[in-house]
Amino acid sequence: METAVFVAGALVCLLGAFGLVTSENPVHAALSLVGTLIGIAVLFIAQDAEFLAAVQIIVYAGAIVVVFLFVIMLIGVETSEDLRVEPLAGQRAAAVVASLVLAVGLVGVFLLGEITGEPGAIAPHVEGEPNTEALGRVLFTDYLLAFEITSVLLVIGVVGAVTLARHRHAAMVDDDNPGDDIPAVVDQNEEEVAQ
């Protein structure tokens, strides 16, 4: 049964990842990402990491993908862009080389590594202790620096998304058509006072 769950979860991950990198529509790519994240949650459940599976669904498949979709909608995507034209010369060749290096590394780990099936030794399972407590202890002691670096990266991502989404007022108004002026925001309290 464990093997069947692993194969099903891995298949969902691979199909979602394939859809993510081959989809021309960014919204479809984001939905493929959701499939990949759900497959990862299934793999977490197979490893008795229920908390991580719940976080995977709630935070990543829910919140993060919604933020991706908001950014896609705010920035807008040119449907007329030709994906066959490389904006950066040599990026496809570099991607192929990086993929081959990654594939060789994964094959090397698979051939040289030892699969024991034993649970991880970083936070060993203690009978009667919830895995969320063990995870919290390890996260906020041994891996505190990595946790803080991740939080800084998330803040940088939010600042970047807001910066990209902000439009200058002058860029939104067409000088040729005076009717394009953006109306000023009127406070409702000021309107009541004027009446």
C-alpha cells in the first residue's frame, strides 16, 4: 500500500510539474503548480508528517498560489508574446546544461545513496509527543537562521510584488483624451459636510 501511495503522489507531482513548465498560459501553469503541491502533500502524509501536509495545502496550494495569481492579474501577461523568441541570449542552452547537471546529481544520489526506510534522525519520533512539537523545537533551535532568512526572502517578494503592481498616475492617464483623468478620491465625510 505504501508503494502505491508513493507512486500515486509522485505521478501527480510529475504531471503537475510537466504542466507547469509546458503551459503557455500562466494561469494554467499556476493551476498545475497546485497539482504538484497537492502531490507533495500526499507524500508528506505517507511519511507520517501530517502537519507538513496540512501546511502544504493551506499555505502553499492555498495562499501562495493565490498570491501568484494576483501578481499575474496585476502585472498582466502579453498573450501576443512569442515564446519561441529568447529575451536573453543563451538562456535555453543554460537551462539544458543546468537540467543535465541536476539529472546527473540525482542519478548519483540514487546510485550511491543508501535507502534504509528509517525515520529521520534530526527530530526522532518520541512516543506520545506530537510531531508538530518536535518540528517546532528543531525549527526554532537548530534551523533558526534558515527560518529567519526565509522570512526575509518572503518580505522581499512582497515588496517586489507591490512595486511591480504600483502604477504611476501619469502613466494611467492618456493626454490625448481628457476624459481619461482618474477621479480624485473623495472622502465620504467631506461630502456630508459640504451638503
